[in-house]
Amino acid sequence: MKKRQEQTDILILGAGFGGVCTAKYLLRFTRKIPNVKITLIDRNTYHFFTPLLHEIATASIHSDHIKRPLRMLFNQENVEFHQGEIKDVDLKNQTVEICTNCTNCDTPPKYDHHTYINKADFISDRRQAFRYDYLVLAMGSDPNFYGVTGADKYSYTLSSIKTSEEIKARILECFELANQTNNLQLKKELLTFVVIGAGATGTEYIVELHDLCKNVLAEEFEFVKFNRDCRIILVEAMDQILPNMDPYLVKYAMKHLQENKIEIMTSTKVTKITGCTIELNGKISIPTHNILWAAGVKANNLVASLPLKENSDGRVKVNSFLQTIDRPEIFALGDNACFMPKEGENPLMQTAQVAVQESRTAAMNIVKHFNGTKLHHFKYVFLGSTVSLGERKGVANLIGKFELKGFSAWFSWKLTYLRHLLIIEKLSRALWDWSFDLLYNRQMARFKLH
Ligand SMILES: Cc1cc2nc3c(=O)[nH]c(=O)nc-3n(C[C@H](O)[C@H](O)[C@H](O)COP(=O)(O)OP(=O)(O)OC[C@H]3O[C@@H](n4cnc5c(N)ncnc54)[C@H](O)[C@@H]3O)c2cc1C
């Protein structure tokens, strides 16, 4: 058995799905072990529910309703939370350096002169170091622009609450500008919205965007006519939308989108993006001021830069115990990890259900490694996937066996998300937003408040 030190430090980097669930499981599994310190670090002060970011961007849901302050989440529990930007991981000395109060944070502290708080009284960009005996890499992913010129500069991504709020503000701004011009060409450019990527996120995003533009905004702005001025375009490099869904469900989703006059461009590659155009397949150029990127993710940049064995896409390779290769004290899970169920098979997808399932095994194996007992092999169970198509319709594949379409699929989508939200917060305020939308239309007030 391992010689017990005075204190064992377990450091979790990232408080997304994987990080928060690992902390929760570690609390449970280390209850009877003395002198274990669990520390969780994230750039944000809150945990947020990424699958609903597009609903913030399209004003379906209020951003406060999908986030939960991390200090409250671990209130009175034995997890120490630190807010800061993770800057460096020193594998040799087993330390991690963070920077607090820096501009990369989604919500840097506000220095409000009305309350007589002076920024100069606070230490900005303060460096702080943490040592670890066990490290959990759960830092998620970064958007993947696949080297498309101009994509990182001119397209909007759904990567945080902040970017989702920016998209919402941008949509409203474009409608305001379009309302103030008689130039029909400019009006059309301002109201052409292009979503890139027709996976589950891109598809849900486009239907919500269509609904918002047609049924809420076009109704509110006197000089905008939806059919004349708006174009809603979904671009996909592959030859179909929803590439991981059954063809029968894809056909249903396609029909629904086409009935709503959403333009679908499959087998279409984005080749260049500028501030006011998008170039497709190196030939077609569409004038637009709104390019919304939902085309996929790559490993977190900092994790990809660490001297650990990685897959070609930068994700850290892990063994069947979720330990990094050659570093048994470092565990990796979720989007920044590459777990192959079997040699030669594709790695697991970057989804929340993978991160959550991995977190239990990672927490269990840290404790087993500490106790010197046999580690547990991770086994992934696919629970299914659901996609909302708006108007209370959807498509769903439950546990890889049952296929649903229409209202039942949409309802199972809501139930799945609500279940997750309720784990984070006992009475989900998202339920309030969704109930309100069922009874009334989306509220313009949500725009005006932010
Ligand atoms: C718009 C969108 C929709 C999605 N929809 C679905 C869905 O419907 N179903 C599904 O299963 N999955 C969905 N996903 C994928 C899912 O969100 C991820 O697979 C999941 O969040 C991965 O969990 P994770 O813990 O690995 O990373 P994350 O949940 O992303 O957490 C990573 C954490 O690390 C923190 N972090 C990163 N870098 C630093 C740093 N340098 N310093 C400090 N903190 C840092 C981040 O702030 C974040 O809190 C969606 C993702 C997006 C973006």
C-alpha cells in the first residue's frame, strides 16, 4: 500500500460536466479517508449547461437559468473552489499555475465607481500555484475552425455564456439596423443568418433562430418583412444533416426544416469568411453579417500543449482506467481526453454524457490508486441522443434502440435536459422559461434587459 502522506492533494482542472461530477464523486468516495484535499479550478465562478447555449443566443432561455455558482454548488462541502485562468501545468514538479482576476475570465470582477470600489486596490493578473498528488484534466474543448480563413475572427461561436449573449445582442442589432434602412440589399445582408455545421447543435440552433426571426423579431420591427428580407441558411460539409442519426430520422428532420423554408446546403465547405461575406466551396459568395459557427470542437489548447501522449487531434490519450499514458497520477476525461473503447476503434465522442460517465470511474480510480487496490476499467454506455426541431417536434434515439420523432421525441429532449438541470439545481428556472414559452411567445423583454 502507498505510504500515506500528511495530506493528499487532488486537483481538478475545469468545472464543466466532467470536473463538477468528478468533484461530487470524489466527495462521496473519500468520505472515510482522512487528510484528502479536493481543489477545483475554473476560469468562471459558475458551472453552466452547454447544451442550452443556443437557447440563450436565440432568447429562449435566460442565461442565469443555466448557470450555478460553483461556491454554492459545493457549499459546506469539502471541495475548495478557486476562480482563475489556468496558465501552466508543470508535470515534473506537480504544480499548476493560475492567474486570477484576468481578462480571459468570462465574468471578471466588476469595479463599479458607484460603490466606490477602485480597481487599483485589487491585484490583477495575480499568479497562484497549486501542488497536486493527483491531477484531473477536465478542461473541455475549444472551437475547431479547420483552418478556414477568417473563421476565428469573423464568426460567432457558442462556447460560453458571454459569446451566446453576444450573439443575441448581434441578432437584435442587425434587426435594428435593417429596420432603419431603405436599402433592400443591405437589409437582406443584415438579415442573412448562416449557421455552419448541421450536427445536433447546428440543427437545434437553426430552428430556434428561424423561430426567433420569423415569429418574434419580424413581428416587432415595422420595416422588416420576414419573407422578403430574411434568409436562414444551414451549411454542412458532409452530404447530410445530423450525421450520427438514423436515415429515417434525418429524413423527418430535413422535411421539417424545408417546410420552414430554411435553406440547407449539404456537401458544402466553407472556404473563407470576411466581415460581410461567406465563401462556399471556393466559388459562391453570400453577403452576410452573421456567421454562426457550430462546426465542431478540438481539444483544449492548453491541454494539447502539455508533454503528454496525444491523439492526432490534440486530445490526451488515456488507458482503460482513464489515466494518461506514462503518468498514472494524471487522469483525463471529457472533451480533452481521447478514450478508445477498443484498439483501432474511433475514440468516444466529445459529449456531456461521456464526460459524466467518465467522471465516476476517474474518481473511483483515484481512490483505488491511493489505496493500492485494483483499478476499475471504464465502460461507456450510450444512453441515446435527442434533437429538438422546435414547434414541439424533435427526433430521438433512446439507448441506441428506440427511435422517436415528433412530439414524443421533443418531450424526451426536454425531460433529458431537465433531469440534468435538476441535478445542478433543485428547482430549475429553465422550467419556468420553457413553460412560459409554451403559453406565450418569447419575450422581447429578455432582449431589452441585456
Ligand atoms: C453549444 C453546445 C451544445 C452541446 N450540446 C450537447 C448535447 O446536446 N449533448 C451532449 O451530450 N453534449 C453536448 N455538447 C458537448 C458537451 O457540452 C461537452 O461534451 C461537455 O461539456 C464536455 O464536458 P467537459 O467537462 O469535458 O468540458 P466542459 O463542460 O466544456 O468544461 C470545461 C471547463 O474547463 C474550463 N476551462 C477551460 N480552459 C480553462 C482555463 N485555461 N482556465 C480555467 N478554466 C478553464 C471551462 O471554463 C469549463 O468550465 C454541446 C457543446 C456545445 C458547445
